[in-house]
Amino acid sequence: MKRFIADCRRFESDSDCQLTIIGPEEDVVAAAAQHAAASHGHEDTPELREQLRSLLEPESAYVAGERAPEPFPA
């Protein structure tokens, strides 16, 4: 089973969020959507979940520690 990563460290944010979620694709998307709603004020919608899915990286992209943030894609 392929595993994926959703990493808040990847993008610039006012809260400097450091959460990283790793697991099977559907679990990561669901957890990332819940986190985006609870911690970042987004609404958990199908559109948000598709956007999150498009931003997933393979588990092999994980790097422990600090990560230089990049601008969030428009």
C-alpha cells in the first residue's frame, strides 16, 4: 500500500504550523481536511479535499526537522 504525506511545514502560514500527517491516501486526506478545518479555519468541503489530495507527496519526501516553507499555490 502506498503511503503519502501532508505536511503543514511545506507552506507559509501565520501560525507556523508544524503538523505532518503520513499514511494511506484516503486517511491522510481525511485527517488533513479535519486539521485544516479545526486549526486553520477552512471549511471541510469536497473541493478542499481535492485540493489537499493534489498537494500530497509520497512518503519518501518526508524530512525530519525544519522545512523551508514555500508560498501556498494559488
